[in-house]
Amino acid sequence: MKIGEVAAASGCHLETIRYYERIGLLPPPARTSGGYRAYAKADVERLRFVTRGRGLGFSLEEIRSLLQLAGHDDLSCAEVDRVAHAHLRDIRTRIADLQRMAGELERVIDGCGRGRRGQCTILSTLRRASA
């Protein structure tokens, strides 16, 4: 398959495919006599794996680890579980941070007098040093 076909089949943009090749997430494909990349079905499956991982918020390094683990059917799931649980903890921390930010922003917006810019609580809050 050509890179455009692989992009369509995997849901991964062709520039992203090239990037994944450069950083080693996708092995370099075979080349045709004309120098074009020639991908196999396994490449599409690998790209789908990476794309699904990115969709779940896994970092590229976490995906790299998961790909290595996926290549060893004889291993237990313990390491995969460890990576997934660590990622879930990170997500929950980010959610808590976002909820805190949303609460602060709501408080600032609610306190806005909608008056003149010099009295704007939103702007004055942004000017203040954080506590």
C-alpha cells in the first residue's frame, strides 16, 4: 500500500505516519523500485494501535512501551496494567486540575462588574501573582 492508502485505512495523517517512522514508532517500510514507501497490513494495524493509544491520551513513550509489550505474547499483563494505571492516575490529576481552573475562572467571571476595564476582575486576577 502507498502512504495515502495507509493514512486512509489507519485514520492517521500521512505527515504523522512519516513522523512516527522518524521517531521509530513505525518501522521503515519497504521501498518500491521508484522509491515510494510500500506498507503492509501490519503497518496499518500498528498505526491503528498508535492512533487508538493517542486517542486515549497515552504519550508516545507510553505507546512505545505498550507496543514492545504487545510484541511478547508470553508476558503477563502486569506491566501493561502498570502503564495503564499510571496513565489513569495522570488523567484523574489533570481532571482535578481542570476542575480547579474552571472553578477559579467561574469565580472570577462571576465577580466581574462588567464595568470599565480598569475595574475588571478578570484582568486584575491575571495581573496578580499566584498565591
